[in-house]
Amino acid sequence: MKLIEHYVGGKIISGKSNRKGKVFNPATGEQQSEVRLGSKNDLDQTVEVAKKASETWSLKPSLQRARIIFKFKDLIEKNSDELTKLIVSEHGKVYEDARGSLTRGLEVVEFACGIPHLLKGEFSENVGTDVDSWSMRQPLGVVAGITPFNFPAMVPMWMFPIAIACGNTFILKPSEKDPSCAIKLAQLFTEAGLPDGVFNVVNGDKEVVDAILINKDVKAISFVGSTPIAKYIYENSAKYEKRVQALGGAKNHLVVMPDCDLDGAVNGLMGAAYGSAGERCMAQSVAVAVGDIGDELVSKLSKKAEALKVGPGMDKTSEMGPLVTKEHLEKVKSYIDLGVKEGAKLLVDGRKIKLQGYENGFYIGGCLFDHVNKDMIIYKEEIFGPVLSVVRVKTFEEAAKLINEHEYGNGVSIYTRDGDLGRTFANKIQVGMVGINVPIPVPMAFHSFGGWKRSLFGDSGMHGMEGIKFYTKLKTVTSRWPSGIRSNPEFIMPTMK
């Protein structure tokens, strides 16, 4: 059985722990490899390696760092097929979706290539007589990322390219469910010329996470995952005096107005709700039908959901692949059972799907609920599967109130032809990322990704200028050069004259 190890100091290492986790092929349900689960000792030793590498990497001119990142970008493009297949083999999402997620990660690498410009500070001449003042941004040191199973390439690439470009060294703890892509990315970065110890991967579970939290030399933590764990990361990062950006769960709504392009809204919902089998923090899991549009919306969605082509990720005809593990499949099914018990109307039931030749795979078909209300658990909680709930409301104001009162505030969209309504929606809605006639409003790399409310703990989003600020500390210098005339000492608060 293949054993996936750690990547530390520019090479594959085994570490001291003998604990191992299982990695499955979700399409077949068969175990395909094992992953070594690191220990606190493994993490602490990796921090020492990264700390040593930081001594020289932090001093390297940003232009030289950018040249290595440019080479890394080129290697990702040349190895995109292999990286995509690694994602498919361990996560299960269809090939084109996996390739698209890799591209969204690559866009952050491209953004990081501009680091010489992005790190430019501010300068003010003569803030006082013969006194100048300027600011600069300097690296933090050793930083870490803890990433989820659903995007084994994209989410880590939201973190480490910017952190490393800023002059930090990085330790990645990827999901133990699909760790191979992270190892390959680390190998490609070394091939691009990145010095040993600047980018390291330590596989593991809670033991490694806790070791990251308590290690005093880890200066900042980036996290993406569920809200309970995000809150845990946030609270303990504060306890151990670390910077933190911890992105949590979501319950994203898509508002369908009576005046919208309904076919466009339906197609947008299909991709946003069922793409990647709903295992996205930006998945649209609630369709809010406003006014009298509900019946027609549900009719069109039902037909398309029933026709959804479910199959293995490498099958070019598949529109949706399996879920990541058997345990997660059972969890999603339990939410569907609960929705029926709560009184929602299950129009499309994907629980009984069976694929010939893939009977042991972790498959479920697209599911569609109608007449869901805000008091139901399937409305309140993140299911993280291909389950779309339709909530019917009478007015736009009722729709906005529904969304603003939800505990999550990650992403939201509206489909309408009314420009004034779209502008009002974007201005008033209490959600971090907003789409207008766009189903999945994930910002581009040169903007920043981050939700509101219990979808983000910490005050910094990811990538874009938010990422630059998060991975650097601000230093402001005020300078006067003596003219040779000595003045008497002053014992008051200095002011500029």
C-alpha cells in the first residue's frame, strides 16, 4: 500500500509517528493509500527547519522571490494534468471542476508574482522640518496553513504563495483525506528553485493542529473549514498570541426575483448547488423564490436535477462525482432523512442511486427540497452535499431579512433585471461576498475572499491585498538627520514643528 509521507526541508521524510490514516478513491470506495499522521514532535522539528530557512529567505530581495514564483507558475501549468488527476483520485470531483479549482489557485500564484510592487510602502517628505516618514511591510517569520479536503490545491494556494512571496516560510497541514496534491505542489516549488525549508508539508490530524497552535515560533495561522473548528482555531490563536484568519461554514442563498432570466438562474443554481457534489463553502444551498416565481423555478430545477449525470470524476460525461468518504455520505443522507421528517417536500431524492461497476463508491444523486422554512435544521445548518432547499417568500424585503438573520454570511447571489434592486441588495445584505446574476461570487485573486458573521473569525480575508497585509507586519520610520547643531533634550511628547 502506498504511504504518503511529509515534505520537510526540500525532501520527503517519514517523521517519528507510526500513526497512519486511510486515503480512499471515492469513485470506487476502495482504499488506495495510507498517509502518515504527524506528531507534535514532527511539527516542532519542522518549525525549526522553517525558522532556520527564514533567516535567509526573509532577506532575499522581493524581485528574486518573484522570479522563483514565476518558475513555480510555469511548472504548475506544465503539470496541471497530473495535479488535476490527483485531486480527482482522492477527492472525487469531476476532472473539469478539479482543473478549474487548480486554475483559481494558480491565479493567486500569478498575483504573488507581482510582489515587488505589492510590498511598496508609503513615503511622506518633510512631515516636520527636515523630518521624513515612511512605512514598510516586513515578513512575520514562520506561518502555517490548515486546509480542508474540498479544495486540496486551491485553498492551500490561497495561502502559501502570498505568504512565501512576502518573505515568510510556510508549514501546510492539508486534509488527511486527500494529501497527495499538497506534496506534489511542494515538490514543484522546490524544482522551481525555492530554498529548502521555505515550504513544508506536515500531514496529520488534531495532534498536528494543536501543535501548530501552541508552538511559539509559528506567528500566524490561516484556516479554512467548519465553523466549530474555525472558532477553536481563532480562540486558541488568540490565547497563544498569533495572528489568525479562520474561515468557517456557510449557508449561501440565491435569491430568484420574478423579473429575472429564469433559465439563467436555474442553470446557475444547478452548477452552484450540485457542482463538486455540493462540497464547496461557496455552494448555493438555498434558493429563495420571491413572489410567484416559485412553481416555475421548482419545475425547471426538478427536471434538471433528475437528469443530473452522476459518475466517476474521470468520466468526461459526468457532471457530478461522489462524496469524499463513506462517513460523509452517511452524514449527508442523514440530513435528507431529517428534512423529510421536518416536513419539507423532497421532490428529487438522490439517496438510492447505484452505478454499475461502482457499487461501492460514495455516490449520491442531486437532491431537491421544496417548502423549506427557516426553522428547519436543513435550512439552518451546512449540509456540505448536493442538497438544494427552496424557500418561498412574498417580497424582496422578506428575502433580505431571511438572509441577514442567518448566522452565516459567506456568499449570496441575486438574479434580477432590476439594476436598482441589485444595487440595493449589494449595499444592504449582511454577507461578505455578493453576486448579481453570478451564481458563485468567488473574488478574483487580486481582490480578497472572506465572509461575515460566523463564516469568518478574525479581521482579515484571504489573498489579494488582505493576504499581503495578513502575512506582513507594518513598520513606520520617522527620520531626521542632524545638521551638526546640538539641541537640548526634550521631555514632552514629540510633535512635528
